[in-house]
Amino acid sequence: MKKKLICLIFSIVSLSVFVFADDYFSNIPDSSDIRTNLIEEWFESSLNGVRTSKPTILYNEIGEEFQVRLEEDDSTYKIFVAPHSVIDVDVYSDKGKHTERQDVYPGDIEGSWVLIKNKKDDRPLRIRYYFKKDSDVYIQFSPNGKTSLADMVIFDNYAVKGASTGVPFSTFYEASLNDAINITKDIFPWKYVKTFPDLYHSSKQMCAVIKEKLPSIEYTEDAMIDENNNLVHISNGKAFSESEIHTNKLQLSSAGFVKWIADGLVEPIAGGKLKRSPLITETVNVKDNGRQGVLSQIYDLYFSLNWVRNLSSGIISVYTGRKYLYNKSGVDVKINPFASTITPNGIINTVAFIEDSGYSVMVLKSLLYVLASSEPDNFFIGAIRGTDQSVSPEIKAFNECVAFFPYFETDGSFFCNVFINGRLLSLDDFLMIYGGDFVYLTKVRSSEQFFPD
């Protein structure tokens, strides 16, 4: 009787996990029942044996179509069990152009499963499950003696690497995605990859308003609009002279631009814009006799870091009706969600967040994906720490500001609007331009009550 009770409890717990998985991943094609019949001929066979098997179309229990096929490269070969999809292809002929729909079986779309083996000795290396619109987000399993290890990868960064599963590698030859979730429910941060596109209306609304206003903004060094609606120099608070105002457009610097975004949130609530003087308050303590302390007496090394911290704290203060200094406001983003990073030179260990430096740009796409998943009601104002090579030795300083609006499209794919210096950039363009720099992030709750001048 006791044994039956334990089994019943286990079944209920397992069922609850599957309900969790089914609720979110129910629309992803599942090839597990197909793969059950492929183990001997495809998965455990040698490369020469698999080469004799032609690509095959098979159907799962509910009629979803998959293709089983072999692909090879120089050192490995891959066995795909990939779901059916269609693409529109433009076809040109002497009669003109027309569009045809073609059947395809991509190996990296939602529902794809792939076994990767060593070409030299037929040794299995890993099994990968694709379950998101973004194919750079996946889970995989590798053999480790009698059991297996698990990884979760988000855009070339490991959220988890080499976690023990306690089950044999061969389990995943026929395990469904739901089974994999059940096995990894305590070792994978599934909240990082569970996304709900309906939660980003405020951020999308803000982006639409900013985009509409961009043609009326011109980048101008050291320029901002102060609390009295005057165009002033950030460095000294003095108004621009008539000779310095050379356009009918709104002149804003990098810092002035993100303040303009902040004022669009603050003014509808407070009836006025943020003041300049609190925004330049220092937030970083350095030793006077250290290199940073000595340089800080000559250069403003932390200008944009101070600016975004104080700016975000000012917005929080207006939202809550209480005055918050930056160190009490909770605006700093300090999470460390990654264990290591995939680079052209191999996998390296990663310490994602560094105090008073922020995040390397190379982890930014992964980080914004995680932040969009876990904090869907926020956008992020960043300070960029670049390198000034005009002096010797080089100086690393926070000079520029940027605003990130990460969200998920209705089809579940990740997207991010990047606003900097009065312009809109794609995230990939930003990563290319600022690839060697650091970005310090602060968070702000997005709002539909956004009315910038």
C-alpha cells in the first residue's frame, strides 16, 4: 500500500510538470514517437550504415510531418528529425516573376531534434532540442559516463553548462521536449525562455512615439532641455547662445536624448521635467591615490554612468512619490545569468556583471533576452564605457548613453529597439559598433502615459 501511495504521489508530481510544459509548449511539433523507431537504424548505426538510409518523411501520432535525414561536415555528422514548414520562393522566368510555396524541413526551427556524432569514431557528442523562434536559443545533452550532462544556451551564452541530469544519454533518443523539461525542471532556469508577447504593449507604444519624433531631433554635443524648457549645456547648466542654436530641430546630446525619453514619462505625472543638478551627482567612489582617482581629477570618467543611475532613480521617485537616491532605488541591473560564453576561440568562463563597469557588449543580446523574459514591463537605460585612444595611455570612460527596449514579437521571436544619439539602431548594429565596450544598465518601468515634447 505504501509503495502504491509513493507511486501515486510521483505520478501527480510528474503530471504537474507535464501540465506546465503542455501549457506553454503545446504548439511545438513533437517527434518523440517517431524517434522511438529510429534508434537502431539511424541513431546507433555507424556513419556508413546511416549513409545507406535515404531522407525519409514520417508522421507522428497526430499527423505532424517530419523528415529524417543525414548531414555531414568535416568532423561530425548530424541526424535531423525536423518538422515540416513552408517558405515562399520567388521564381523568375521569361514570363516574369511569380511566387511558389516550397516544402522545407529546417533543422533549427521549433520542434527540430538533432543528434550530433563524431565522424572519426561514431561517438555521440550531443543531442539538441530547438523550441524557440530564435534558433540560437536551445537546450542540449551530452554523454557523461553512464549518465548525461545538460546545457541551456541563449545566443552563444550558457545559462547552464554541464549540469548532471542523472539519466543515461540514450534517454534523449526518444524523450519528448516535455520529458526533457521534466528531467531539467530543477536545473534549468526555464523562466529565461518562457516568453509572453502580449506583455510588451507599453514598450512598443513608447518605441512608436520615439520613432515618430526622431526626425525632429538633431544630435548636439553637451545639449539637454532643462526643467525650465531651456536648451542648456549639461557641463555647466548655461543656456545655449543664439549662435549655438543652428536648427529648428530639438538639439540633444547622447545624455540629453535619454533625458528627453525620461521626461516623457515624468512630465505627465509631475507636471515638469527632471532637474539637471541631481543627474550629475557622483555615484562612484574611487580612491584618490589610485589610478582611477587620479584620472578622475582630470577626466569625468563616470559621467554617463552617474547620469543613467540618477535619471532612472528620478523616474522611480516620480512614479512612487518618494525621493530615491540611486543606491536605494534598485534601478541597477546586476544579474549574473550566464556561466560561460561561446567565442571564435572556444568556450570561456563568464562573469557577466562587473561592479561599476556593467556588462561586456558580447553578452548583451543574451542578457536583454533574459531581461525581456523575466522583466517584461521594463526598458533599460544604459551607460556605455568606451576607450579614448586619443590619449596615452588609453582611458576607459563612460561618455555615451543608450536606451534599450527588448520585447518579443507576436510569433515569439526576440527583438530590441536601440535608441542612441537621436537615432534608432538595430541591436545587431549596436553590437557591431560597440563590440569591445561595456554597458551599464539601469531599469525603468515602461508606460503608455509617455508624452515627450
